[in-house]
Amino acid sequence: MARIRKKHVQQALEFRQHGGKRAGAGRKAKGKRPSEPHRKRDRIDPRHPLHATTRIADDLGSLRKKDLFRALGAATVAVFEHAQNAGTGFRIVHASVQRNHVHLIVEASHEHDLAKGMQVFLSAAAKRINRALWRRTGIRRRGSVFSDRYDARPLSTPRQVRNCLSYVLNNWRRHREDVNRSWNVDPYSSAIWFTGWKERAASPWLYQPPQTYLGLMTWLPKTWLLREGWKKHPLISVREVPGPLFKPKPPRS
């Protein structure tokens, strides 16, 4: 007698979604501020300088200490040495160090040069900052020094470059770090080397730094916008207090 074959019923296959656009999805913030979105970076035009910003972890305290500022200065030297050895088109033209973040105005020939140059700077800075903290406290720190990926925005017009120069070099006035200071310019920045101050006369210095002063290593600008273009607008005063640099983008409808 023939055996009756059992019928198999196709079961519904349930797909479980572990990602996608939903409440609570995405990487969690490492600090008090939301992290930079992982958007594709704009294609770099080598004629346009960029304003790069990076933030440190919340447990590091202030970067405006002599040992940590010197650590960041050594990181700019590491970038210079890498550019000389590898022949990359990445240059730090201006910089300022604030309590919990660093501003850079850079030039880059290509997206790869920007990524590699910033990687060298951040890696060298992280190692030297941790080393400086160990020497100060006797405790070896673990974990990331920079809490999030850097943000880099191109500056494509003379007005944008002029406003960015004021914003970066006078950023200490925006954060009230200039109170009770004898310096005319921010000592925790490259402002002392800047030649575009309105108050600058025949003297090469707006303030004569102490002989022990070790600043940040920066490059002379090569792009027209940073060399001459921004001077289509008024020169920058050392007393200028910059406002917000970039207006927030309106939400998409």
C-alpha cells in the first residue's frame, strides 16, 4: 500500500530589523553634546581653505594649560614632518586652542590629504596629551582623547574667510578667556604670527612673547583666499568679538 505523502506548508519568514530609521537607533553620544553626523564629506576644491573643529573628551579638563598646549604644539610639528616626508598637500595655516575644543584653518589638495593630515594631527595630539597628563598626575589615562570625529567646512568666498579668521583667532574673546589677560592676542593660538591685524604697525609683534614661549607650528597660506582674497573686506581688529560663524541649516520639509 502506497504511503500518503505529508504536505509541507510554507511558513512565513519574519525579517527582524536591527537598524534603520527608528527611535533610539544610531551610535550613542560619548559626551554631553550630540556627535557629528556621519555624512559624506564635500569634495575638496584645493583653492578653498577649510575650517576644521574637533572636541575633546569631557574628563580631560581644559586644554588651555601650558603642558597640554605644548602637547598640541608638538602635534603640529608632527604634521609638518609628515607633510615633508610624505609630500602631502595638507597645511595648518591658523589654529586656536580653547578649553574643550580646537579650531584649525587648513589647506588641503585632496580629500585624502585632509583625512590623512587630520589623522596625523589627532593621533599625535592624543598621544602627547595623555603623556602630559600622566606626567602631571602620575596616572595613566585610557580612552579616547577626542570625543568625536572632526567637522570640516570649506570656505569659498573672501567674506567667509575673513569671518572665519576673526572667529578662530579671536575665539578667546567669544568665550571670555581674555578677561584679566595682559596679552593683546590669544597666546593659545597662532594669532601672534598673523599679519592681518588692523592694529599692527611696523613692529613684527603685537605683543612680545616671553623667550620661553613655544607656539603652534603653522604654514604660510598658499590659497589666494587666505593670502589676499579676504582683504577685500576690512582688516581684523584684535578687539573684535566674533559672533556665530555658521548659521544653522533650516530643517528639511
